[in-house]
Amino acid sequence: MGQLSRPLDVGGMQISNRFLRSATMENMAGANGQVRRDLLRLYHELAVGGCGLIITGATAITADGRAWAQQLGAWDDAQVEGLSRLARLIHRSNPTARCAVQLHHVGSAGGGYSYGSLTQGFDLNRAADADITELARAFGRAAERVQRAGFDAVAVHGAHGYLVSQFFSPVFNQRQDGWGGSRENRGRFPLLVQEVIRREVGPDFPVLWKMNTDDFLPEGAGREDYLWLAGLLAQAGAALIELSGGVKEQAKLRNQLRREAGEREAYFLPVLEAFRSAVGDTPLALTGGMRSREVMEGVLAAGADMVGLSRPLICEPDFPNRLLNGPDRRRSRCTSCNRCLLSVASEPLTCMEFDPFEKVIRDI
């Protein structure tokens, strides 16, 4: 089968293949961020579907850091029981699957997949120093809950214009103190989050990161900035870095990147070599646009360690198994229509193109 089927060691965590389920917002949790039946069903299907590493959708570290009303939470000890059930379900559904919870805070309004999201009133540029350090501690406490719940790793959402990404991006960070201005100052918060999480979970629990390769805005952080940050995160002990991009108007940006990539499919492949040099031996995952087996194998051959998939697994949760084990190795049927992304702010995650029920209710 090639490199897709090869196992991988990520910070001592043994992963059975090179498929990574890139964190995808589900909007299926309860009003208090608790695990519910729909969420369990989704992750059962993903585990059975064959991904080596499954990362949950964005999970809020504070109640007022949610971007979506039905967002999973890890801000309270009362949520550990439900998270434990989720971890057990994934492991029992597929004993070879490994799983992580992605920690998230929405940050200031107007970033990320902001359409339809909650507006919590946080202002990065006016936050007091004590509030900033307390947010880093909240990441650490949430990570410890994830570890206690029985997950194999924890992941940090450091991309796409949410809180961690906002600190590093001049698009959002206009501070004139030690948290803003220079690249070094803007990078303090991501590195503090890594430090605090490591302190809470100990030396052996893998800490994964999702980060941008570029903000794709003239006033934003660019490739050289993110190469610098990726190198520092690797030095600080990040077990895997997943590469993505963009801080605003994500659906529009994805359409632009898809057109530019063409038959190459992989949006961020042109920068992979530079990031490989920046992080050394730290495993890298490349996410964005990949739909065919040949492209994925090529991405691994070019230096990536894992292939991150989001939208293809929304419409085909068994896509990895289909490519790895079955005779049907056609490209994903996902058309990148982005309707799933546009609807998830107010509805539970589903493929709007291929869910049979969507066709029933479309014209009602």
C-alpha cells in the first residue's frame, strides 16, 4: 500500500497508519459542553473508519471561550466523565486508533470560522496581563482533564484566527506591551501555552499543535514568521505539528487555495520542505485539499509524516479503510462545496452534499 499504511511514533504514542482526522467542529455537545449521543456516534464511525489518529473538534477551555453554542468543553471537572466515555468508545471501536482532544478558545470576535459564532466580548488588545496568564493556565488545566479522561494526547488549536493564533498575528494583535509588537513578543503566548500544558501533563504525554503556514493577508504573519514559531514549538517539545493556514474568511480562502492547487490538491505542499527544515525530526502533518491516494503518498514522500483530512471524513468516515484495505481506491467523493463549514455554526456537523436526509428537506 505504500507509506499510508506505515506506523508512526509520535512522542511515544504509536499510530497505526498515516491518516490524521484533522479537528473538525461538530456542534453536537450539550448546553454545558458535555458529551452526547450524537458525538459518540460520530467518533465511533471515525474510529471504525480507520484513521490512525483522531483529533476531536475544537473543545473549549473556558465556558466563555466557546465559539459555538453546542461546543464540547474541558473547562470543568464535571466534563471528565463524558470525555472518558468518548475516549473509551474510540479505543473499543478500534483498538489501534489513537485519539486527542483539541483545546480551543475563540479569542476576540471576527476571527476564525466566525460566521454564526458566539460573540463572547473578549478583547485581546485590552486584556490585562493577569488575564492572559490565567488563559494559559486554563489551557493547562483542560489538558490535565483530557489526560485524566484517558485520551492518548492533547492538541492545541493554534491556527485559523482563534485566540492562540490571534496573539501571533498582527491582524489581531495590536498590543504595545510585552505581548505584542515584535515577533518575539507575539510568540510569547503560544510558547507559554506549551510550557503550561507540559507542566500539567508531565513529560511523557504528547502535546500536538495545529498552526498556520501563513495568514494569507498582507498585514498578517507570513511564512517566515511561522517557520520561526514552528521551530520554537518543536524545541519546546511539541510532539507533532499540523500545518494549515488562514485567519479570516476561511470558506472563501479554501476555495481560493483549491483553485490554486489544481491537480496538486494539497494546499500547503509548496511550503512543506521549509517547515521540515525548521522543525527537524518533529513529525509534521499536512492538512488541506487532499482527495486522492496518489497525492497523499506523494505528500508523505515529500517529507510529511501524516496526512490530515477534514471534509472528506465528513462525507466518508470510512475513507481511510477504503484506501488502505479495499479494492475501491477512488478519490474522495468530497467536492469541497464548503456547505458543511457554513452550516456547522448553527447545526450539527453533516455532509450537506451526500447526506440523504439533506436531499429530502432541501426544498421544504
